[in-house]
Amino acid sequence: MNAKTHPFLQHGKDLLLISFGILLYVTGFVCFQLPYHITTGGVAGLGAVIFYSTGFPTQYTYLAFNIVLIGIALKVLGFKFMINTIYGVIFMTFLLGFMQDLMIQPDGSFPLILGNQSFMACIFGAVLEGLGLGVVFLNNGSTGGTDIIAACINKYRDMSLGQLIMLADIFIISSNYLVFKSIELLLFGYCTIIVEAVALDYSMNAVRQSIQFMIFSQKYDEIATEIAKTGRGVTVLDGEGWYTKHARKVLVVLCRRRESTRIFRIIRSIDPGAFVSQAKVSGVFGEGFDRMKGK
């Protein structure tokens, strides 16, 4: 019995990784966004705007809005859909409060870790937030907020989740101007969601990226035998050369990106003259790759 086969162990692993992702997000938000008055998207960003204007703690704003949204979403989406989201909201609320208490100075201000380098704080914070969200999403989690709104609307309207979230984020970030009247901070906010989206895409694609080989060789049986010893499956297809009209075998192999060098070495050692096609693929699901997940 292991985490890959037992649902309870797998769910425990998911929650552990969701917690790590939230830790990355909160670190970027509290250490690099709040001290420099930079606003990110989502309910956390809304909480930041309220904090800047009134001093009301961000974690309470975050929790209050999410309680309302979760209450609505439970009726629309069901408890099974929301269980990881509820955990994410609770853990993030705790971590936002804990991290702020840890960072705040006796005079009530936050330390400027990067001095007066506001733009670098914007970049570092956005990268950590994007990577954190990537870890959360890869493990079937959510941090609530605009994700919940978008999912509810998407259930009844044919609209892109990404478009809905982006519109909400732009509105929240733009409200920062009402507090500080600063075009610079407003632009930093827009930069934050762009960098965050890039980091999010990178973290998700880097983990899921796999390699597909198509191998044409007269020594296909030897190559297939050696590749099978690595633990990767090999599929043999029947093909025919159009020019020669000769029947030939084609090997198809899917492997993780880190395993591709080993596959190449096996092919080269057996048949240096083999014809090999390699392509990057993402979203490979099944045994030995990613689990199929759905909400």
C-alpha cells in the first residue's frame, strides 16, 4: 500500500503539498508585497487594499469574504468539490496572521527586505505567489476567493475561468490607486499578476512535461527490451515505408523529461543509425505519470 494507490494516503500527500504551496504564496505576499504597498489579485489583494486604507488585518478580510463565497459555492458546487478549498482557506488564514505577526516591527511597520527596490520586491513576490499557486493547483487544491466565483459562474455560463479571474484581479489592483494615488504602485500591481501568471504556468508545465519518442530501427526488439528494463512501457506499432514499401516496426515511448537522456543512450548504444523523433508533451495521465483529477 502506498500513496499512489491508497486514496487516504494520496489525499494526505495532496494536503501536505497544498500547505507547502500556500506557504510559498504567503511568503511572497507578506514579505514582498505588503511592505511595499503592492497589490496582487484575488481576495488576498482585496484584503491588502483594505489593510492599506484602514489597517484592518488582511487575514480577517480574506476569511470573511471566503466564508461567504464558500457558503454560496457549497450549494452550487457541492461539498466534495470544496473540501480542499475549505482546507486551503483555513490554512492560509492562519498563515497570513502568523507570518504578519512574525514580520511586523514594534512600531507597526513591516521591514523592507530589499531596501528601496520596490520593483524587485514586486518580481520576487509575484514569482513566489505564482509558484505557490502552481503547487496548490497541481495537487487539486485552491486558495478560494475569485477561484470560487469563477467556478460558480462557469458552471452556468460559457466563459473562460482565466478571463473571469483576470477581470476580477484588474478591478482589485486598480482600487489600489484610490488609496495611494500612485501610478507607480498601480503599474507594479499589473506587473505582479503578469509575472505571477508566468510563474504559475511554468511551475505547472515543468512538473507535467513529458517526452514522447518515436523510434524507427531494425533493432527495435533489442531497443524495446532495454527500455522496458528502465520501467517505462514501450508500444510497438506496425508501419510501412511509403517509398520502399517495406514493413517496419515503430516504437512509441512516453517518459519523464529527466529520463529522456537515458532513453537516448539506450537507443544510441544499440543502433546509432536509428531514426528518432522526440516531442515535448504535457498532461500525460495514467500509471507512472499524473493522476487524472477533476473538480
